Amino acid sequence: MSTSSPVIGLLCRANMKKRLLRQKVPFRARLSYRAGLQTGATVYFFTAKDFIKKRNKIKGVYYDRSQKKWRRKLFPFPDIIFRLGGTYTGNKYPSFNRSLKSRKTLVLNRLKSFDKYTQYKVLRKKSSTASALPITKELSLKKKQQLFQFINRHSNVYIKAKYSFQSRGVMRVRKKGTNSFEYLYFRRKRIRQGIVSKSQLIKILTKFFKRKPLFIQKEIPIVRHRGKPFDIRIEINKTLNGKPKVSAYCVKEHPKGVFTSKNSKSYKLRNFFLRKYTYSDQYVTSLIKKIDQVCYATYEALESGYGPLGEISVDLGLDKNGKLWIIEANLCSGKRAFYHTYGAADIERSYVEMFSYAVKKIK
């Protein structure tokens, strides 16, 4: 390690760093920073651009207790990096990347987000997760015949960019007739939808996705409450003993007819099913056991494909037959559902557990 105490670098987007210096602190920044300090570590926020090659130091942002404000100063290169947002590639920041490798810094959640189609292929290799995956194919909009063959076979599908977040880069398409298709997507805080022909659909897809690499999935026939769809968000983090632990079971209920998590309402899973669906306590306990099995299997499968991970979130769908489906896993959870249902203390505790695991691992 670079100093007598471990150094934790919270790698963030430039926008988060600017907000800190304006003394406006997002809840994830506040809770992860406090959690890092609880492990006895030196903690700061930074972006890859803040690396000063000549001095092998980073101009980070920290909270100055004497001044009671967020400020900048030079810090040692981190022993542990936790990525709060953004994606960082080696070719874009070569000197930062070289220093990272030479020091063998522990990166808790990779510097680059999952390619969601590659993630699907990783999960497909394991029998424990393969059966929970919807039918999925790689997609090129230039191959129109393959696109419409998939839609004709499955009727209701989702087309997704391989890299996307917060429901951006996702479009739902439903077949309505021989040459009639309903589309729906989220853009600029608005839902866009309509019914169009084959040729019109291709134009809309091309305009929306541009040249992004894509894949297509069969829609999961999920359970609905009064016509409102929902998905299950599970937050998992490593603990001091190096084993993953579920820290939150959340349900995100979306507006009627919409798949996006924007404007969704969040609930604790047990409360949601007991009150809204009036399921028995025994049924919900059994469902949670199934969720644990799927999510721990997902964690194990992803680590076998990508290496050790400090935390993930897993989005699940529950169909009308009670089967759980893996929608996707994420490395940089925004933790909004977690925050609104469990509160700040539980999120901070999950960060403390993960950072304690990391500090123990590098000693």
C-alpha cells in the first residue's frame, strides 16, 4: 500500500465532482465517503483526468472538516478504487491505466460497465443461470429479415443497446398485425410511442439507436398489479469474509403500460407482495429463497467471467407462473430504490461491508 493507512479512490463522473465542489452532495457520494472513512482509510473522489503523471498523484476532492467544505488537494494513487459512475477505458487514459496496473490497485466494480449482450453470454454458460434468461439474439438493423423473423416468432420483444442505463437505449416492440408494429421508448424525460409499418419501424429504430451495437430479447410475461408492470431490484455486496450478501430486496412498480424505471414507485419486496398482492407470508418467504438462489448464482457466474466484484445489483422479472427471470445485472447501481425503501443507514452499512472486505484483501 502507498501509505500506512489504505487509500480508497471513489472514481466518479466529472459532474459529481463539480457538484461536490459546489457543496451539493448526492446521497451516494455522501454515504460511500463516510463508509470509506469508517474503515480507517484515506478517501477522496476523482476522475481519470485528475491523474498527474509526473508526480504519480491524483488531484482529488475531499471534505475539509476544519473549513467545513469540500476542497481539492493532491493524494497518493489509490490502493482501492470504487467506481461510482462513468466508464473508463485504458486507451482513453493510458498513463492512468499503466499506473493502475503497475500498482495492482484493487478495482471493486471494474472500470467499464457490462456489455449487456456479453453479460448474457457469460450467464448462459452456467446451468444455474441459463434457465432464467429470456430468449436473446444479437441484432443488426441491416439484417431486416432476421429482425422481423424474431418479432414474428415472439410477438413482443425488447431491443436494447449493449451499453445502456436507466432505461435509455431500450425500445419495446409489439406486433399488432401483418404490417403493423407498436413501439415504445423513453427519451428526454418523455415516453415516445406509436403504431407503424415495417419500413417506418426500421427508420425509427435507426434514428433511435444510430450505430450502437444491439441485441433483441423476447418480452417476459410478467405479473402486473392493476395493469402496472414491476421488476425486482436486488442489491448485493461483498462482506468482510469475502462472501456476497443481499442487502436490499426492492420492487420498482412502473406507470401503467410503461417498462421504464423513470417515475416508478419503490417498495420493500415483502411489503409489496403482502399488501398489494395479498400473498401469504409463507409464499413470500419461499419467493425470497428463490430470489436468493438466482441472485447468488448470478453473482458467482459473473465473477467466473469477469473476476472478483465488490457489488452488483440484479433486476429480475416474475412471470404469471411464478418463475423468476434475469433481466440484467449492473455494476454501478444508482441505489435509488434502495434509498427510498431502506434508507441511508442500510446503504452506508453495505458500503462499509464492501470496503472492509477490500481493505482486508489488500493487506
